[in-house]
Amino acid sequence: MKVGIGSDHRGIQQRAWAANAIRSCGAEPLDLGTHSTESVDYPDVAVEVARAVASGSCRFGVLICGTGIGVSIAANKVSGVRAAVCHDLHTAEMSRRHNDANVLCLPGDALNQQQLETIVKHWLETGFEGGRHARRVDKLRALDGSPGCCS
């Protein structure tokens, strides 16, 4: 399984931590940048990862910026993407179990290495619960015109 990863210039170190966590789960990180500490516009990186997920070339995506908010807003503009900003294990778990999130957005400024790696691993290992949540996720898919598959 491939997991697309990306960050702006503020999340380069954290992206390396995320890649380690992805590998520890037996998945392959696909690093989509940025690869410099030069200032970069976070929507550019977020869209790269989101398109990789929407096209199916990556099963999941992980995005990092200072707060996680900017990359989440940008990724959610891509049809078929459900990007969630998660700050802890609970929000990470619920984003997968109840919302079938396929892109994890993290606040690089707020998490240390252990926290970030633990969240990424937990998120990747948590499945979608389905049931009543499938109906809701299908409604999300309908909003952006992506095909429903949960009901």
C-alpha cells in the first residue's frame, strides 16, 4: 500500500517522521515534497497528495503544515478526498472510523516526534466502521460528485 506524504517548508522534519511511521506499518511512503526549507505555498503540496489519493495511485495521504488547517482546506477541494485535521489519537481514530478519512492532516508545530508517529500509525491501522456512518460518508461523496460505495 502506498501512502502519499507532503508538507510545506515548516513540516519537512515532521514529514520524515511520518514516513518512518508509515514504513513501520508495512506501507510505502510516496514523498511528494517539498524538499527545501524555502517558503512554499501549502496548497500546491496538498493538491499533489490529494490527487494521488483521488486517482488511486495512493491509498491514503498524510499532509503536514504548521497547523494542519491550510493543507486540509486545500486537500478537501479535490473530489474524492476526505481530509481531516487530527491533533491526537481520538480525533485520528474517529476520522477513520466514522468519516472514512483518506488524508490525515497534522499540525507540525504542535506535535513532537513520538506524538506524530503514534498518530500516523494509529490512523493507518484504524478501519472504517461502516454501518450508519456509511450513509453519511455517501452523502459526503455526493457533495463533491465522487462515486458512493458505502451504502
